[in-house]
Amino acid sequence: MFPLINLSYDAASPLNILCLGAHSDDIEIGCGGTFLHLAQQYPKSVFHWVVFSALRVRAIDFLQLLWVPRKAQ
């Protein structure tokens, strides 16, 4: 079980999370579970993804997997 991650932020504003990865799957493999947890704990989260090296086909794969429907608030 994850320990709770408590971040101070204005609940009226989205929590902006910057994700930096050297290679195309570093972020998903290294931090995917943490990001899912943050998205559940802070529903207004906005994730900004930056990958410094990736093939175009890998970027397309990632974008197809990125969409995770959320429950209506």
C-alpha cells in the first residue's frame, strides 16, 4: 500500500505535475503507479510529460495509452 502523499496546493486550482524522462518509457515504468495514485488523490491534477529522446512511433503508442477515462465529478 502506498503511503499517503500530501501536497499543499490550492484546491480550486489544478495540481500541475511536471514529468521528465530521458527515454520514451522511463516515466511510465519508473513513476506510473505514483502518478495513478496522485491522479486519484488530486482529481484536478494536470500532468505535463517531457521525454528527451523517443521515436515517433513510441510517441504515438504513448498517446494511445495515455487516455484514462475519469469518473464524472
